[in-house]
Amino acid sequence: MQILECIAEQMAANRLPLVGVSVAAVTCPDTPIILTLHWHGFRKEGSGDDDDGEGALAPVPSTSLQLNERWRDLVDVDAATLEAGWELGAWDVVRAECAPCTRPGAGAAEAIDCLRAFGAPAMSYRGSDMVVSEAPDRDELVRFAARSGYLCWQFRPVHGGIWRDVRGDATLNADGTRAPHCPLAPVRPQGAGTRRTVYRFGES
């Protein structure tokens, strides 16, 4: 599964530091996976919108990509995401197993989290999209996730990110990477209800 390769390709193309990475998948095999990259940076929008008449600054939108590789088991998605987080120097990878947000009694925040996980934020910033999406099946995936639940992985890369000076990590190379392969084995998702799993990497 080409999660790590896709992240590296986007980093080389955008040349912006990353704040975080998220991966979202529904619980049905052989469905697309949504990879969302959150960038640190600003761009000018319009003209004359600020006090100096030079145009207002807006955050660079996140990039949401659809990965269409075939997979049979969520453990395979888990392992590929762990490997990406490990090699990019993340301190941990957090996996959330999320219940359907259309079930009776579900809160509005759960629906917003579901949209956000699949790169479909419920609001814009000053009329501009917060995510640039290249995911043609996104809306269908959101509907499926809302009915059947989904999984979302998140991590903050040190390599190519903004976190290098936050704390030391003896397992990192000078450029913030780690040598393959991730030493932690995936923990099989339970597939029911809401659950959070934290894979911790590194040492000070």
C-alpha cells in the first residue's frame, strides 16, 4: 500500500512543512482510502482586504487524495499507516474506530468528525475551501461511513514537518526520518463501537 510514497510525493511537490497527516477508511474491503495532508503556510487571497490594502492572508488548504489500491483486511491499512508514521519520524500514530454517526443519539460533533476525516469539512474559511480534494468517491464514502462506521489514523511527521524542535527523539536520523521497518505490530480493530488505539514510537 503506497501511503508513504504518496506522502513523500506530495511533500516534494508542495515544498511546505506538514502539520499532520490523516488516513480514513470505511469498514468494507477494497474501498478507496482517503489520505489528507495538513500543511503549514499562508497565501494571499484577493486584494485590498486587509488594513494595508495588500490582500488578506489565508491558510494553505489541506490536500485530500483518494488512494484506490485494493485491500482485504483493515490490518493491512493499519500496517501501511504505521510504516508511514514510523519512517516519517512521528512520535505516535493514533487510530480511532468510530461508530456510525447517523445512529440514534449520536452527537453533531460526530458527524463533523466524520466529514473532516474524509476531507470534507463542514465549513469554509472566508468563503474559501479548507481542503483541496482529489477524491471523486469522497461523498459516497462519507455516506457509507455515516451508516456503518469508519477508522481514522492520525500522526504528526517530524521529517518535512514543523515538529523537529519540539522535543528530542533518540530514534530519529538527522533529517527526522527513521530506517524501515516499523517495529510495532498492528492491533486488529474490534469493528464495533468507538475505540482509540495509540501506537507510541521513539524515546527521549
